Amino acid sequence: MTTVETAIGTAKTMVLNMGPQHPSTHGVLRVLLELDGENVVNAVPDLGYLHTGIEKSCEDKTYSQAITLTDRMDYLNPLGNNLVYCLAVEKLLGLEIPKRAQYIRVMMVELQRISSHLVWLGTHALDMGAMSVMLYCFREREEILKIFERFAGQRMMTSYIRIGGLALEPPAGWREQVKRFIDMMPSRVDEYEELLTNNRIWMARLKGVGYLPPETLIALSTTGPGLRAAGIPFDNRKAFPYCSYEEFEFNIPTRTESDSFARYLIRVQEIRESLKIIRQAMDKITDQGPIKAEAPGVIPPQREKMKTEMEALIYHFKIFTEGFSPPVGEVYQAVESPRGELGCFIASDGSPKPLRVHFRSPSFVNLQALPSMVKGQLIADTVASIGTIDIVLGEVDR
Amino acid sequence: MSELANANAPVVVDRLRAWNSEAIAGVIEHRGEITLVVPHKLLRAVARQCKEDPELAFNQLSDATCVDRFPAEPRFEMNYQLLSMSRSQRIRLRTTIGGQQPVVDSLEPVWPGANWMEREIFDLFGIRFEGHTDLRRILLPEGFEGAPLRRDYPVEGPR
């Protein structure tokens, strides 16, 4: 956080302070706008209001303890955060995860992607003055949160994905519940599109707003729907498949307009693609099979084994008192979060605590494009531009 | 860590060594990821070559971060994750910096996206970037003292 008044502001222009409590900044983002009448001359984002030092805290915890911290970064995508951290630790350990656990992971993060896009759509429509869409979106999101609650016991901070597999066996009757949701969802997405896609106010507010050419977006390290709306079909699920994504059939929706409207269409299309992936994942998930890798000393043993086997009891004690020590080295793992490339860099020095954990958060990096997006636009379009970048401030500030 | 087993590594290494024989001081392969150790002085030139050589085409900087190896010296290790979208390849550039007045060349002239990533490192590690256009704190408040992600900074904060 810095005072930015010194950087901008000349006699002709006026500096307007937008945020940190402005409703369209979705949290605590402050943007200093330099205005010439209604036109934005310059914009300087000011962050850090939610900085909690998660990366520093991770260094003081064992590898398994840090999972709960990752939930709290991007609170619209907690499962995705769990996933990237666990995949990075598993890569560091060289662990192979059972297929059944991988498919359940895929299903859960795709449900999470839908729920995140629903929150985005609802709140963005609210910013643009279409209040009813928010109520529809949150109605469907509730169904997803109910699924999470049954799987993990938690609606939001699930910590369901663990190092080596999953926390719990899927609950009884999960198939019917998920199936009911994915059968219902396509018609609900049609409903949102009916309300918005051909709505003249919606089009007038979004079309041509927040345009940036693809070269600029790549240079600014933008990823995710923002980049795909500019016609670049980059998606980590296809480019660097993880969790057996190579076995799934789905498309990467792209547009070429690179404006806010294109980003809206991409996200709606991604909801439909995610539904396809969930349907395939459900077919692949068997009723029986392991949900954790076989790795004594890293993954806590089963309860029953602890009562009959001495080694299991010793491993259990050691895992929870001192943790496990991955070999020395560094890894970088990237996944496709609803907002773009979510990366996790871990450096191990061979001790039970990581030497360094760094999260490459898509919100933080994508927000960099905001000043170039809003320069020359009207103030009201700034709201649309911030909205379509889709930032989660918990992840920006970490 | 073993030397060179990944099939894609030799191409990148050969290309860069052909361009400048001193460009790469070492190659580390760990868990299928390639790390190129670059001399401190050549960092920006190597980065520019990685981006502009059509055979390499690392068009995006995914991430930049620092690791503090305190009390070892040189203590700071800069890690840059490069991504080539057209060739679906990732590579890591690494350079080390000594603890006395840590300075390194900014990669902002090569990839403008490095701007905030380097501001974050400046903010949390206290490393200066030569040639950065806007080197200010980004996450911490202005009057904050110290660099909290350094290993010698206590987790619970200064007492």
C-alpha cells in the first residue's frame, strides 16, 4: 500500500479515490482514478488491505498443516487452491495418486469452477444494475455448496483435497445429488443467457469495454478467461494436463473481441464445458477403490491398521508430531483456476517444513492489466472492467 | 537432482549456448522440471533471448519469486518461470544474489508483466531491481520496516 497522490494529478485533472469500500471492487481494492471530466486519464491500483502473510506462515508449518491456509486465499476457489498445493507437494515427493482420487478431484474442482463463475456472473450483473441475475446465480451456487458440505463437512473452507489423495470417502448417495445438479444446470444457464446475452442494456454496458489486444495481455502475463476472450486458446488443463485431464473431452471456448462482453460469454461457455467434464468424471469414478496413495510415512494410515499394526501406529505418531521430509529441490505446479493460471512454487531443504512456498495467484497478475484497460474510458466503464477481470482480493493480497 | 535427462532440455540449452557460450552456468533437472542457472550479469540478456528466439518463443513470464537461503551466501535465489504457449513448455531461470545490498536487473523491459511480481519481491524480500519503472511497496503499508519474507525475520513479527 502506498500513497499515490504524488504520482498523479495535474492542475487540469481531478483525482478520485475509488474504494477500498466501493461495492464493485469486491473486497478491499482501492483504485486512484485521475479524471478529465468523465474520462479516465490514469488509474493506479492500491492493494494489500487483505495481506495476511500466508506464504510466511506456510514456512512455519509442516507440509500437511499448510493446506488449511490455502483454502483462505481464493475463497471462491478453495478446492482449486488445495489442489495446486497438494499437486506441488506430491510432485516434490514423487507420489502417484490413485485414478479414483484423481477423478473425484476433477469433479470437485469443476463444480468449484461453476460455483466461482456463478458468483462472478451474479455480482457482475449486480454491478451493472441487473439485480435479479444475482438471485438466480446464488440459488444454483447453493446447490453446489450443499454438495461440498456432504463431501467435506464444510461449505467453503473444505480442505477436502489432501496430500496423497482426499480427506474422506464420498458420502452415500453422492451420485444422485451430483446428477440432479448437472441435469438441472443446463436449463438454468439458458435462463441466465435469456436474461443477459441479448439484453440491450447488458450489451451497451459491456460491448467494447475494457478492450486490450492479445499481445498486450500476453506481455502482462494475463491468463484465464481474459486471455481466451482475446482468441488465445491457452488452458493449463490442455497444455499441461494434471489429474488425468488428458482423458476428458472438452473444448476451450475462445472469442476474439477481447472486451468485457466476450469475457462474459467465455465464462458462461466454461460453465457448460465444466458440466461435460463432471458428467464424464462421474462415469469414471468407481464405487470401490482407494482414495489415497500408498505411501507410509507420508499419508496417515487407516484407523483399523493402527489398532493392529505397530508400524502404522509409529507412522501415525511421526506424521502428526514432526511431519514428513520431501527430498531437496524445487517444483512449480500450475493449474487452471476459474481466474487463470494458479501456480504453486515450493522449495524444500529436506526438512519437514517448506523453505519457501509461493503462490502465483491469477487475480494478482491479471489485475495488472487494469490501468491499460481503463485508460481513456468513462468512469462507469471502470466498474465493468474491474468486474470482468474477476479478482478475489483474498488471493490478490494473500 | 540429476544433470540433463529431460528430452526438451538439450534444445533450449544448445540454443542458448550457441548464442552465448557463457549464458548458462548450470542445468538442473528435478521432477521433470528444467532449471537453467544464469550468471547474474547476463540475466536480462538471456531472458530477452528466450523470448525473442523463434525456436524458444518463451512469450510469457508466468511467475517470479525469490528464495532466501539464509545463512548460506549468496543467500537470495531468484526463480523465473517462463512459459512458451506455442510450444507448451515451461522452463525456470535462476540466478543468485548476495545478501549485501541485493540488486538484480529487472525483467520488466522484456516482459511488462514482471512489474508487479518484482514489486512484490522488492516489498517482501527487500531486493532492488535495476531498470524497474515503478519500484514501490505493493502489499505492505508505506512506513513498514524490514522485509518479512526473509528467513531471519521472525514469523511472529519483530518484538
